[in-house]
Amino acid sequence: VSTLETMPGANKTLKSAILHAKAAVMYPSHDLHVLITGNIGVGKNTLAREMYTYAVNHRGFAGDAPFITINCREQNVSPQLLMNQIFGCTRDAALKEEKAQKGLIERAAGGILCLNAIECLPVTVQDALITLLEKNTYTRMGEASVVRYSSAMIIATSTEKPDADVLADLSQRFSVRI
């Protein structure tokens, strides 16, 4: 029995959420991206981590698949720096770096990128994320002519309701909402 099945409420109030979580992480192509919403302290990040553990234990992901988390609320940087961090950048687009760098999406390949407090992302970053969610493609900053394919599953968490103004456009692009 996995931790998902033993979480408080797994057989009652969270039964449907747990079933959706399992289905999403076990989907073969890993492109059923998930938005988890709820009040502060209800366990959104715990659920995301347990989804990963469940998938690894049931061979939905490789045993060494990455689980990378970024707290968008704590990213008090410019939108360009955040774009570089999430999507990567070429040598020319690197602000303080001398070389190109992989973004979190590339580092999470074959695993999960968890974006906590997604409602805090600047609009420009949300727009790039929408492309990723719709097409599973992205571009590094400074590399507009090169389209890259993402093999990372995206799990996002938010304290906002999916239809809130700050999430309205973005939340529609998530295949699974818990």
C-alpha cells in the first residue's frame, strides 16, 4: 500500500483526488499536467511529492527520475531571470553566466517539475508556461528558433481557485485539476 492510499481522507473526502493523482502520474506519456489547489497548509506539496513517490514505486517513472521543486512566491527576481531559471538560456541570454544553462524543465526531464504558488508567476512566464502545457515544447531564452520538447510532468500548486483572475488563463491548460 502506497502513502497515497494511506493519506488522511484517502478513502473518503480525498478518494476522487487520489484517483486523479494516480491516473495522472501513471499516464504513459506523462503529459497530463496537474494543478492542485487548496488553502494554505492542506498538503498540496505533500500530495505532489506522494504522487512522485507513487509513480516511482509503481514504475510509472524510473527510480532515478528527478523531482524538482521551485517556490514561485520566493522568486523576487525579474521575469527574465525567472524565465532563464525555468526554461534555460543560451550563452548570449545569460545575464551573469558565461555559458548557456539548462533550465529546471530540462533538469526535470523524465520526472516532475513542481511549481509551488504558481499564481505568483509573472504574466510573461505564465505565457511561456502555457505553451509548454499545451504543446510540451519550450525554448530557452535567446534561442527563439530552437524548439525543445519537454519530457517532464508539470505539477503546479496554488492557494487560488482555478477560476481566479490570476490563474484563469493558466488553469485551463492543466489536464488534471485537484
